[in-house]
Amino acid sequence: MIPMATLSSPAGSSMEIVRLQKTALRTIVRRELRKFSPEVRVQEDEAIQKHLFSAEWYQNSKRICAYVSCASLREVVTSHILSDLLGKQRQYADTKVYVPRVEDMESQMRMLHITNMDDDLILNHMNILEPTPLDSSGNPRDEVMQANEPLDLLLLPGLAFDRKGGRLGRGGGTICF
């Protein structure tokens, strides 16, 4: 933990204090997550998916951005969620699913439309699945930033969340709000 004297020091800016607090919290959360057994992780993932699938706001969503989970990062597994969303997309023409693609080492990212997890996703340099830049017909994929309709749902990875939905990321700055 960070000593309170450090946090209240006149030399430290409020942004620096927040950065230090977030760093300390990330360390604690990562340590606690490593303690979860594989069985507990599966149970937690299933509980999250059950909550999501039963929510009216999820069921009514037509334009969705979702992340593709990475096991080594201990993220909530999204393969079942993405399969469900892609099934909705096949059933309803107005449903679109977008997933992130990291474009460069500065973590520039685009959210690209996918239709199939098996054909549309490849492993990137960090061993994370992301969409190919071109679809199966060789055309550039639709990007969420050029979509005519607003998003209904954004599913974000996070290291921790508070009860009000506040998110603590991993500290890489890729997904900052």
C-alpha cells in the first residue's frame, strides 16, 4: 500500500496520486486473481454470462462492441458471449458485432465488424485474437467509428470494477474512458 503521507504530499499532483493509487490497486487485484482456482474462474465466468444473457439490455442490443478474451490475462471468457452475439447477427440483419484490432505499438485500436469467430479472427503479436483487416471477400471491414447507428452495448475487459460500474484497466492505456 501507499503511505498516506505520500498521497497527501504537496509535492505530488492529484493526477500522480491517482496514478500511484491505481498502480497499487492493480498489484493487489492481480495477486488476488492469481489465487482463483480454474474451477472458481469457470464458475465466475458462468455467473457473469448468465447475468448478461438474462439482461433485457443485452437481449435488445443490436450494435455491440465486445472484446475477445485472452486466457493468460485472466479475463472473463467471451467466446460464448461472442457466439451468442454472432448468432443474433445471423438471425437479425440489423445486428452488428465489432471487436478490437490493435493497429500499432502505440496501442492505436479500431473496432471492426466480424461475422464468424473461426474465419475472421487471427492471433496478433501479443497472442490475442483480433479481426483480420479485410473480410473473406477481400474488402476492408466495417469500422464502428464509421457506422451510421449508435452502439447499444460496449463490453470491456477490466482488471476490476466497482459496484457502480467504474472500471480499472490493466494500465496499458489501450481502452481509456
